[in-house]
Amino acid sequence: MKSYVLLLFILLGVSCQKPSPLEQLLSCESSEKIIFNKTSTDFNKNFSIKTSTHWKTNLYYDDFQSSIMTADTTKALNETFIFEAAIYNGALEFTAEFNANLQATIAQNNQSLLQEDFFDWQGYPAYFNLVKGMKNERPFQELSIYINHSPTTYLRVQTQVYGTKNVRDRLCYSLQVFNGLKIK
């Protein structure tokens, strides 16, 4: 009997997990969970993400960055998302200059800022913005997350969602990948 009560409390705890701060900021409802059965680690072994074995994943590195890009290629582009996480060598400070550079980039790319905010990610200061625009003659939205990891490195995560169907759901699904990100 005690084991049944313990099991009930465990199940309630797992099923009642609070959304992450970013999921709250983006108003993500409890969405269908993606099954992650593969861990991908960046070339320099600085961080990893959880993905699915049927997703296409590419690694990239140079002297300045190490990145992982992944997408579910079993779905059409307007039914999935493209996720990229990269760790960069360099300082990142959330200053007026940082904001001005982002605003200039958004304007230069003919995009509109939909939402932005600062939040805490695992004890690190972080910032996100959500923009929309056209890319390759397709409507798209892009979620960019910047995390000030240390005085000499920062993390940038981007999710691109093409088309107009289920955009919020696909952005929220991409946050499941983001929430599985582990810095080593």
C-alpha cells in the first residue's frame, strides 16, 4: 500500500511540473511531449542537447564558436522547426549597445519585434526576443535566446519556424529541446 501512495505522489510531481520561465513568457500551454532518444554534443564538447534519432543534426565549429543545428526532417518545413544552439568565445553584456545592435539587425532584415524579455536560466542572466518577417519568400518567426554563461563565453539559441500554422505550438516544442540543453 505504501508503494502505491509513493507512486501516486511521484506521478503527480512529474505531471505537475511548472513551465520554465521562458515557456511562461511565451504562454506555452502544456504541449505534447517530444520523445528524445539521442544526445548530441557539440564538436568542442562544451554542451549537449537531446534530440530524436530521426532528426537531422549537424555540428559546426571554428575558432569563435561551436554549434549544433537540428530539425525533424521527416516533416515539411512548415510543420516543424529548425533549432540551433551555439557557444561563442567572447563577452556578452546586456547593455544599451547590445539592444541597439539587435534593433538595427531586426530593422535591417525587415523584421518586426513581437516580444522580448530578460529572464534567469539556471542562474545565468538571459534575454530572448521573438521576431517575424519573410525569409526565402516564406513567412517565418525566429526565437533568439542569449545566455551570458561566463565573462569569456556566451550561448545563443535560435529557433526558426516557417509558415503560419501552429507557430506558437512549434515554438513551444522547440523549448523542450532548449530545456534539455546541458552545459558541461
